[in-house]
Amino acid sequence: MGSPATSRYSYMAGDLEAFTELRHMGCRFQLNLLSLTGAYGPASIRIIRHLSKKGWCDFFATDLHSLPQLDRIMEGKLPLPLRFRHIWQ
């Protein structure tokens, strides 16, 4: 079972244990690349950090709508744990 770009659902940052429950149900988690740039605010960054600490970042994707969004991703201004930085280097 997959899930949409989980990191965009910032309202879930207040209940990070919900991700454990979802994982136990078989969900895998997709992170939106724009979330990594801070585009969806600090709550989405909390979710990303939580999922990465658990090793639950299963997919990375994006739904780009403009070239400036691509520029944000390509600039590498991504507040990621060091173990993910190699993706953009």
C-alpha cells in the first residue's frame, strides 16, 4: 500500500505516531521534493525528519508546476539529514 506525498500533510505533524500506525498497516511513504525546500512550512520538515529517523522515506517525487519550483530543488537548499544530501550532490 502506498501513500500520497506524506510530507505535504502538515496537519499530521502534531500526531507523528499516526505514521507508526500507518506503517504497521503496510503504508509506504512518499516525500515531495518541494517539501524538502521548506515550501510547505516547518511542519512538513518535522514530518520528514521523523520519517527519515525511522528509515521510512520510501519514495521521493514531486508535482512541479513551474520552473521556479524546479530551481528551488536544484539549488540544493534542502534541510535534510546528512544521509540524504548525496541525492543532490
